[in-house]
Amino acid sequence: MDLDLSPLGLAVRKARQDRGLSLRLLAERSGVSERFLSDLEHGKGNISIGRLLQVASALGVPLAHLVQSLDRPKGPARIALVGLRGAGKSTIGHAVADRLNLRFIELDAEIESAAGLPLSQIFEIHGEAYYRRLEREVLEKILQSARGCVIATGGGLVTNPESWQLLLREARTIWLKARPEHHYQRVMEQGDLRPMKNRPSAMAELRALLAQRTPLYAEAHEQLDTSLLGLDRTVEAVCASTGFSP
């Protein structure tokens, strides 16, 4: 049975583009022809370990970084975006889902639908423990039924060990990072001033929350800095990192 090299091709192309290299320059550095590199990036033809090692060396990445892409599951992608509010999970999730022709799921919206209440009232009436239990139940149903999807999760999901470990097992998780001031600015631009209203220490609290959750977010399969990449490049990077193409 022929091995599907398209995930390897995507990994090579992403590494090359991340370093701002043209095919011609990569060919010069690696000693592998430009035509062969083009075929490799499009998943065509086989490549020897020796040649792949040359490409990895020219890209400045370990060989294992490229080869591990071949271990990704085939079939519909299931991508979960994690991070604090204002990371861009909804905006980027919608764009990635459109690009890969997948269903987009806003986890908080599904929780609201299941509870018949907006999030604010769920917390006010039932408390956080009830919300976290419902979050787990809704997430389980989504993962059981939706094989190809992009899930935008709530910022605190990682604090629930059961839900977080379930997501890590069943989906490719990507932490969308951003600088604290960008989280703050994006939430305000969404028209939600509640976290900042009458709270002069809101930015300090946000920094502390981010520091507290960073070790958990860092357990995700991949990290992408939206402050550095911007919207379009982050969408491209998420699509490439999954090993699936439209």
C-alpha cells in the first residue's frame, strides 16, 4: 500500500514558509532540486531518508519534526482551538472551517443551547461546578458525533482535567496565544466591557490568569502566536498543522 505523503508535504511547506524561504533558496541550501521539492510539498513521489535529512537540515528543523506528520490520523480533521478570551478562536475557527469544508462549533453556544440559558445566567443560577459538568457532557456528545469539525472552546476548559484530557485524546488541540494587551483589546472591540468595567486592575488580573493557565495551554499539540502571525497567517498555519487540505 502506498504511503500518503501529503501530511509530510504540508509540514515541509509550512516550515519553509515560516522561515520565509522560496523553493529555489531551499533547493540551493539542501542540494535537492527545486522540482523535486515542489513534488514533495504536493505529496507526490517518494523521498529517501537521506534526501529528507538534507531538507530538514536546510530548514533547521529535526528530521523527526517532519516525519511525525505521517503519524497523524487520516480522515476528517477534528481541530480544537484553546486559549483565553480574545485569542481569536471564533474568528480563526470560522475561517479554518470554511477553508477545510468542516463544521464549526462554538462550544459555549452549544452549552447555552443545552442549558436553555445564556452563560452569565448559568454561572449566576447554577454556579461553575454545574457549568463544568455540562461542558464535559456537551463536549462528549460533540466528539462522539462530529468527526470533521473545528471547535472553539471556552477559555477555562483547560482547568477541568477530565474535559481537557478528553479533548487532548480526541482532537488536535492548538493553543492560540496572544499578548495580554491584545487579549484585552480584542475583548473590548467585541463590545464586551464587563471584564474591565470598574476594575482598574483588570489588566493585571488578565496577566495573572494567563500566567496561571499557560502550563495547561502549553500541553496542546501545537502553539500559534496570533499576535505575531496575524489572522491570515494563523489560519494558514492551523490548516497546515492538521495535515489535511481542502
